Amino acid sequence: MKIEAMEPPSSIGFMGVKEMKGQMSAVVRDVAEEDKWIIVTWHGRPRAMLIPFSEEDLEDFILANHPELIARRKEARKEIEAGDFLTHKEMEKLSGE
């Protein structure tokens, strides 16, 4: 998994799955409202991470991580590297501008 650099949180904590079980609503609220990151552990090993995530973040997340969009970007890069593209001036000529 690749984790991009993000704004640093106000704090980072660890919490075991058993400890979190009965407190999930409060934990999610703390993460969102107090800008905390929580690393969730299972048997003492990190297994997941809770980070603040807003509605504004959703579109960027989907655009960056959707498998179909990733495949399309890879294909576009290959076409550009192969020289299979039109310049802005070529596009203007085709459109009659």
C-alpha cells in the first residue's frame, strides 16, 4: 500500500480492536473533530488506520484510486510516450479555430 504525504495530524494514537469495539462512534468522532490519526492494532500488530476524511476528500480519493481511472491514466501515459497525441495547435486546426 502506498500512503501519500498528508498534512500532519494533531496527534497519532494506537488502539486495539477489542478496546475500540465498544467505542467506535466516539473514536470516529475524535478522529474527525480533533484531527487525530488512530492506528488500529490486532494482537499488537498494526492492521488499519483511521484518518480524518471529509466529503471534499471523497472526489479526490476516488479519482486517485479507482482501478478503471488508474488504468486509463497508464494507457494515456503510454500513448504520450509513443508520441500518439495531438498538440494544442493541431487540435485548433481540427476544430476550425
